[in-house]
Amino acid sequence: MITKIKNYIFKGLLCCGAVATLTACSDFLTIYPTDRIVGDDFWKNKNDVSQVVDGCYLSMIDYSNQERAIMWGAYRSDELVKLTDYNDNTLDNISAVNLLPTNRYNSWDTFYKVINNCNIVLNHAPQVMAEDPEFTEGDYQVVRAQMLALRSLCYFYLVRAFRDIPYTAQSYEDDSQIENIAQSAPDVVLQNCLNDLEEARAFIMRSGAYGQTDWRNKGYMTRDAVHALIADIYLWRASMTHSASDYQQAIAFTDSVINSKHAYYKQYQELDVVSLEDDIYHLEEWPLAQYTIFSNQGNSHESILEWQYNGRDNSNQALENYYYQSGNENSYRSTSILMASQIFNSVATNANTVEAQKIHFSKNDYRFWNTVYDANNEEAQQLAIRKMVDNSTTITEVNATVGPTKRNERSFKEFQQNWIVYRLTDIMLMQAEALVETAASDSDEVKLKKAFNLVQAVNKRSMKKNATDTLKFESFKSKEGMELLVLAERERELCFEGKRWFDLMRYCYRHMEGVNISQRLADTGTWPELYAPMLQMIIRKYGTGGEGDAVSYKMKSEPYLYWPILESELKVNNLLKQNPVYIQEKSTSKY
């Protein structure tokens, strides 16, 4: 049913294809209108607004945005490496911390395209109320809430990737409006996002309001999605400022999502949407979870927000190229561009510590066997990714000797695989992270135990029944131990979903002093040093020596956590300031 609805919606979007190409950005905010919809003669009725709103979501699933979700959120971390025989100097340079200003992944134009599309709707939608009585004040407030939320999501991606970014709430619709905009420090952008999201959550559709099987419950910004994003922003800002109140806000908003999910599940229990287990999370156990969360159908009951692909009108080619097989339907390789690193090839009893070289601690975990191919092959330095791209119905059992080798069973065409932005276990582990940070000391067992219970709920659902090597609270009774446990469990649960680099950044920031989110990096000549254990985690994907040593040597201070501004952007906007550890001679400076 969900697939049929998605197909219908995407066929409808073809009728407003001009919306998806509403703007064409060659440089930052160099926006040239290509269709009449930016003119006043377009905004006449409710349907016009609906079409442009759909177009905003369609522009969000642009290939470049999906590609950057992978590169910005995952590739720089310890979980991914470039396929050894894939020739790409750009990826080699990123691995060696030579994040050149000419690197194509530095481009932010497609995220700003979505932002501008949202701003155009916010600028023009009010006038439709005077033209069409069917477009009511209530309709407008829902549309406004969606656009504020979607815009905030884009800005949050940009802040985490670049830190100091231009912020604008103005729509740019013709050449005469073009202007240069300087970057704002993170505190300005994040607070603007929180203000917008606070307004949005009062009017946005509650999760489930579109109907039980409607894809918009997971494809549009809903109240649960807004609350998840608010919690994520508070958690991010708290890591930079060490603010107890921000951590408390993160806890409050993750609670809102968890409680909302629980209420919704209870409502539909009689329809067998979920099991009747007496808990508030209702997590599906493995192996069923692999089918429902990462299958072609998408939009599982655990999901909160997904980028929607139906495989025909739009395919998730970026996910396909980077995780499955690269190229196009006429000429492609049977291998992907990226591979899982050696931290997934075997288990280690110390996996939940800073010294660990592996991420899994138990072979009784279904995720160990089914996240990558060739699991339990201790000699493998690179492993093909199985999660999200394996289309078979076969689940590797935990009593296997070695996991199966990669199979290319999916056709290159019609690669229908949603990208999950938020799901319930992500929210649960966000709350666990915030609880650990608000614990007064190692003796604050109330908060530490609550954090542990959240981790245990996520971990246990993927463990073999009656396994004896499950997590024990007694092993993680300190704040430090629990902090590392949450970080490790997030990697086991959310690997390859564009989370890990940002998780490591938060971990690093929590142990850094002197971070000033009110000041741009380029406005000072000294920056706080990075937390060494975080670097220790990153370099484990390289083994010993070589590139790992280069990472340790080069990544010294806060600016290295971020990407440089694309060189071409600096040429057209003289108000932009480059990330100060990158110079214009196309190499990394030696600060």
C-alpha cells in the first residue's frame, strides 16, 4: 500500500517538474528563475502551493544532497574507506586530511537551493489566501510550518559540515536581488533554527495525521520529525557549550517523540502494526527489523523521517553508487565506491572502550552478521556494505562461520531505497547521550541506569535469544564508561546512515575547552585542540601507520573538523571567509 501511494505521488510530481528545477545555483545564492512559478501569476490557488511544497521535498532528495549526507556524515569517520582499486584522488585527499578548497564535496549549492525554495513558498503562500478561499489560514500555517522545518534541517546539515555559514530567510527570485551575504557563527544559525522550529511545531501536522499508510507521515516534516530535529540541535549545541539546560531540552524533546510513537502504536495495535509487547518502544526484533526498516518498502513503523524514492521517477543513485555498485545503467562497476572499514570484520571484548579496534562485542548480534558482507573474516581490511542495499530475503544467522560474500542481485535501474534521516532508535540513543552528560557524577546511578536501559533496549532487540553475553550495567557504571557505551551502540545501530562523523564531533566537543560558538573561526588566530581519543577512534580504520599517522599529525584543532569553503564561492562572494586552516594553494596548511 505504501509503495502504491508513493508511486502515485511521484507521478503527480512529474506534472510540476518545473518546481524541482525552480532554481539553478552555479555559485552561492546565484539564483536564476527558470519557470513562471516565481511570478505572481502562478500563486492563485491551493493546488499551486501544494505543488511547490512537493517540489521543495523533491529538491531535498537531489543526488548531491544524498551524496553529501554520506560524505559529510559518514566517510570522514572510522566506518568507511574508499574501495582500494577505485581511482579517485579527491577521496584519497579526504582520507589524508587534505580537504582541498577545490574539492567538489565542499559545494553547498543544492542545500541552499532547497533553502531558497522554502523561502519562495514562505514569501508567496500568504497571497494565495486572498485568491483562493479554499486555502485557509490553517492551511497556510501548516505549509509555513513545513517550510520552516525543512529549511532548518538544511541549515543544520550546513552548520555541522562548515560551522560558519551564510544565513538568509529571504527568497531570491531574479537577478536584481542577488547580494553577497557574510557567514554567521553557529549560535546565530542554530538559534534561528530553534526559533523557527518552535513556531513550526505549533502548527505542523502531527505524525500519523495523513492516515496509517500514507508516505507523507514519514516523507514530510511532521511533529515527531520537528521534535527529533530540535532534540538533535540542542544535543549538538550542548556538546559545544557544555550547557546543562540544552541537554535537558534534548531529553525533553526526545521524550516527546518516544511518547508520541508509543501513543500511535497503541492506537493501531488491533491492526497488527506492532507487537503487543508491554513496553513503550515497540522495537521489532531481528531478523524482522532488517526487512521492515531497510527494505524497498521503507517507512517502517520505527521511522520518523525518510527521504522518499520510488525507483522510477527518482532513484537513490547516490546510495547505489557509494554503497552498492557505481556508474550508470549503461556502464557500471559491480563494486561500490565505498566499503566498510576493518572495524566491522570481527568482534572484540573491549568494543565499548576507547582503546577498541572493533565496534562489535558479540557474535550473537544479528547486526554483526548482516550489516556487512564477509563478517567474521578477520583478514578483511575492507568489507562490502550490506545494510540498505542487500535486496535478498536471506538473513545470516548468528551461528555462521563467515558471513556471505557480496551478491549483485539488485538491478541498476529502479533503485528504490529511502534514506532514513531519523528513526526511533536514533532518538532513544540521543536521549541516552544527553542523560549521561547531565549525570552529576559517577554515583548518579538514576540517570546512568536510565541511559543504560535505553542502550540495552536498542542492543537487546538485535541479540540472539537467550544470549549470555548481553550488556551488563555493572560494566558501565561511570560517566566515561557510559558515554563510550552510547557512542559505540550508536555506531552498531546507525552505521552508514550519515551519523557517525557528527557523533564523533559531539564526543570531541564535549571534551574540548575554549570553544566559542559566538565567534567565527576566521576571526581568531587560535583554536582549541581536538580531543585525542576521538582521533584515536578515527584512525583505527587504517590499521597501524600510513594514513592513520597522517590523520593524527594533521588534525590538531577545531577548524579541522569542518570542510573548507568551495574556492569558486569565495570568488563570487567577497564577504565569505575561508576555514582558516585551508589555504588557496590547494593544499592543507600546517597550523
